[in-house]
Amino acid sequence: MPILFTDMKIVKTIQEMQALSEDLRKEKRIGFVPTMGYLHKGHLSLVKKARELGDIVVVSIFVNPIQFGPTEDLSKYPRDFQKDATLLEEEKTDIIFSPDSKEVYPEGYSTYIQVKELENYLCGQSRTGHFTGVATVVAKLFHIVKPHFAVFGQKDYQQLRIIEKMVKDLNMDIEIVPYPTVREKDGLAMSSRNTYLNPAEREKALLIYASIKKVEELFKKGQRKASTLRDEAMKVLRSKDGVDIEYVSICNPDTLIEVDQVKNKALLAIACRVGKTRLIDNIILMEA
């Protein structure tokens, strides 16, 4: 039987989750929010959206080992299941699905999903295999939880596009609901990785949002040349030592291919390392 956390069920096995979802789907609309735990307000905003759109809200907490690269320390990824469960209970989550990695990837597991092209750009250039790991685990979770819709944050824009493409290409009967990036009061995009930043690094991390605002300002004034917009973003990011730029991209929001001129709309995407912490952010530049 599922473990009870007051009115919220905590389900640990795939078999239990599938059986529960199969029964619920007969009369209820299931909303799903996949997470790796260590939840913050950004995650909770996705849960709120799922609650708004659905009858049953399922949140998965699973630190997916196959999306971590060889230089990324899986063991150091922050975890606090009890705190997560308390936060999710406050949001009236119906079910937490938290399986063991050995059940999700049993011995001899060898099936992976690769969304070609989209994984080759932005973060995919430095995180080889990352998006194959993401697509694979999300597909597995969709088959286990059997939701009618799933909510994903736009902060992880490339991940969102890859999941949308996977769902379309594989004819999955599920709606993907995008949700805007949630920010701290000072503009920093909310992320579990922000906890790695010391006070000085966190101050430098604000340059990412400052560079986005600078590009947005120039775009509103009529600048459409991508190289000029990129250069201005980089000037802001380089205004203090300690921000290592991985990429500043202005690209087609559907294909993620770099553009020379912004026509109608484009994605501005940034990845930087501040200290040892890798941070990403983005915004859609769109003509009024």
C-alpha cells in the first residue's frame, strides 16, 4: 500500500503508481509535475498550475542518474525529501511518486530516447548525453504516471522544447503546459543550484538577469542584429570578474538554431558558471 502523509499519498513503486493512475484516469484529469526534488517556489508554481488545470496532481521526486555527465557529481545534488513532502502537502498535492533508481533502471537496462537536432545546441554542446537522459526519464515517467497533462518551466527552455518534440514525434497522448520562469525579487531565476552560491557569487549571478534586461531594452528600441545584442549581453556579463560565459545565444525558439537577424521573435539563452555553479536563463524577444 502507498505510504500516507496525512491526505497525500507517497508512492514508491512503479506497479503501484501505474495501478493508481489507471484507476484515477477513469473519472479524473491527472496533472503531473516531474522534479528532482529540493523544491523551491518555482517548482511550487508548477504544482499550483497543475492544481488549477487538473483534478489530481502527481509530483515525481526522482534524481535521474542518467542525465548527469561524467564531470557532474550526482551524489552532491541537493536532497531533502521531508521538506519537499511538507511543501507539497501545503500545495494540496495528491500523490508524490518517488521511486528508487534501481527500479527505474534495473540491471541490464538499455533503452534510451534521443531527440536529434534539438539536443545539439545550447546546453547540449557541453552536456553530452544530458538530454538523452532527460527524454528517457520523462518518457518513462509519462508511461508510469499516465497523466493527461504535464507542466514544465520555461527556465529550462531547451528541455521544454525537447519534451514537446518527443511528445509530438511519438504521438504521446499528453498535453505539455509551459509555465513562465519564476524569479527571485532581484531577478535571479529560481533554481535548486542557487543554494550552491555563496553571497559574493550570488551577487555576481545577478549579471545574468542584468544582461537579459539590457538586451530586452535594446530590442525594444529597435535593435534586431543578433551579433550586436549578443555583444551587449556579454559586456554586462564581463563587467565583473568571476562570471565564466559558456554561451550567449540568440536563436530560433523552435529549432534553437542561431539567427543573424531577429524577425518577429527569437530566444535569448544564456549559460554561465559563477564559481563552480552552472546557471542558465532565457527570455523570448518578441515584436509587439
